[in-house]
Amino acid sequence: MVLKNATILVIDDDIDVLTALRLLLKPLVKDVVTEKNPSNITSQIERATFDIIILDMNFSGLVNTGNEGIFWLNKIRKQKPETSVILMTAYADIDLAIRGLKEGASDFLVKPWKNEKIIETITAILSKKKSNGVKTESLNSNSVEIIGESDVMKDVFVKLKKVAPTDANILVLGENGTGKDLIARALHDNSKRRNKPFVKVDVGALTASLFESELFGYKKGAFTDAREDRKGRFEAANGGTLFLDEIGNISLGQQVRLLTVLQNRQVTPLGSNESIPIDIRLICATNIDPKILADEKKFRKDLIYRINTVDIIVPPLRDRGTDITELSKYFVSIYAEKYNKNGFTFDSGFISKLKKHDFPGNVRELQYVLERAVIMTDGSTLKPDDLVFSSIERTINSSPEHTTMNLDDLEKNTILTVLEKNKGNVSKSAKELGITRAALYRRLDKYEL
């Protein structure tokens, strides 16, 4: 297993940090080496090979205070370019951490950290390094993994390859859980801006009062809690890519403000009279039906034109056929690693049951279903009984914009819902549906359930 075979070097001048990370990681990995003095980094990585180095960004009185992490990162990259480096920084130094990513760091963690976040980050980096036999489409060696070989996904990959190198504004459309954020990241990683910042903002979650301060920044004293100048997300993404997720959920007033910035290519921080030029590549995403976006009472047409030079529609999982098999292999390997379990094989009925489910929550739902299966199973073979589909996703996705009007689909979904409610009991389900058991069996056969 990848995690168990990993060797990790932790560098920090705080003994408490070194002790905490050693205690956390020692039971999970092959070896953990801690180092208090960054001057010993060169000799440490000369003597041994490390899969990952966790590097603090600030050391007391060494090199260039505030930039020590960048200095040592460059040293490591020059001496051992194949070694992955995770930077650790305080929340106030996020800009410095982003600079570290540009310099070649694999990821960064913010102090105080969450243990599960550290393990998740390390596992993801190691899993990406290891060839696990899963077929993936990769637009270049630095790109995130987007798994799929179905025809609909091949169409997405073709479009990605064509538009990624351009500066065209992209609108990514798709249901909840289809992986729109992965598409946005792949667009950035395969663009000319790949070495510049990639900044994601869930604009749908921003209140009216936070919208301008988060996106455009503010000056000290602009409002009660503005104790210092702060860059907005537009300025933080300057030279790189700004990804605005849930764009379909912003108000008409917010749309006007956003349109002005995009037209003028400059932002004015709250409390300032000076405009700041911006150079960004804009990617937006939404799960809202395009028909709703076309309604000018809900979304400005001039903004749609501005953000939608090209659209990419991410298909739902139910339309991706054999991709379910490849995705299942990938997620099961990840969770087996995470929960320190041996590799799994699939019973013949396991994948068959997955393919018969329509996955209203898409890839995200598949991911959670497989995580539950890995956690709960006692054996090394995953069987159909290990799969438990939650009714939550079906409820979440039962709003009008997600509900099919096809009669066969409505009947099939109703049968599935009732069967799940009654834990597969055909007699109870038939009674609740108001039909005989024989009639229900005929419908189960018709829909291959």
C-alpha cells in the first residue's frame, strides 16, 4: 500500500510541531524523519530518499525572514526534483504559500492543521505518483486526473484540449457532483497561465455584504472590521485563472457589479478611489439549467455573453457507461489506502449493481457510496450487499430542474425509491405502489432492476 511504504521528512523549528506530526504519521507510514534545523536539509535528502517533504515556511533568524520556505523549497527542487514538497504556513501567509505553489510545491497546509486534512493531502500526492492501472485521460503531466473513456467524456476531452491553451472565458455546465471543479482545474493546468495562481470562489455562498469585499478587496478602515488592507480574489488571481463556482446563484445586483469589472478589466477595492488593472482568465460553473440562465429576469444576458465564450457540458454519471467501472477502481484504491485496508476485488454483481443505479448525486455520490463500502466490509471482496444507496441524494436532486418528465424514467425512479425505503422487500413495495407482486416483478424485469 502506498501510504505504508512512504518515507516522509518533516522540517520545522518548533519541537511541538515535529512531535505532533511524528505521532500522527508514524503508525501510517514506513518512516518519519524530523529535522529542526533547515540548514541540514541538503545533507538529509542526500543521505536518504523521501517520498514527501513537509516544509515549514518560516524559521527564526535564517536566510530571509518570511521567505525561508521559498528559499529551501528551491534548494530541494534543484537537488531532488522528483520529491514532492508540502508547505506549512500560518493563515496570514496564504499569499506566500501560493507563491510556493508557483515555485513547484505540490500543496500547502495551514496552521493549525486538521489531522485528516494532512493524511488526505499526503495520500492524494502519493496515489497520483503511483501507477495504479486505472485508465485516465491526462491532458499533460501536471494535469489533475479526470477518469473516463466513454464517448461523452472523450467529447469533453477534445473540447478541453482545444480551448485550454486559449484565454477564452469558459462556462462549465453540469449537474451537482459531476466534477465541474476538476474541469476548471484541468483548463488552468493546460493553459499558458498554468504557473500562475488558480483561485476558486464559491460566489453562490457569498452574502451581499461579503460579495464585493471578497472579490474586489478592501482598504484598512473601509468598514468596522477592516483592520488592514486585503487583496480581493480578482487581484489574487492576477496573471492566472479565476474560477467562479455557482455563478448561477448570484443576484442581479451582483451580476451588474461583476459585469462592470469584466468589461473594464479593473477592480476598485472598498474604501479606495484607485482602480487596479487585472489580467485573469475567467472560468465559471453552475448546475442551473441553461434555460433558466436564458431568462433575463434571473440572469443578465450581457453577462452570459461575457462569461460564455465557450461552454463545456459535463455529462451526468448515468450517461457515462463503462466509466463507472474505472471510477470505482480508482476510488476503492484511494479509500483502501486511507483506511489502511488491503486491496479489494469486485464480485461480479458489485459493478452490475452500481451500473443499475442512476446516481442522482453523480460522481460525488459514487465516491461516498464506495467509501462506505470500503469502511463497512470485513472481507477483501466487495459484494452487492456492501452497496448502500442513500435516499438523501435522490431527495436533494428531486427539484423541478432535475426531475425527468419521461414516463418510463418516472416509473423507474419511483420503484427504486420505494424499494430502497422498504429495504428491497418486494411485497411491501408492491403494496405501497398499489400493484400486485407479479406486476412489480414485470416492471423490475422491464427496467433491469
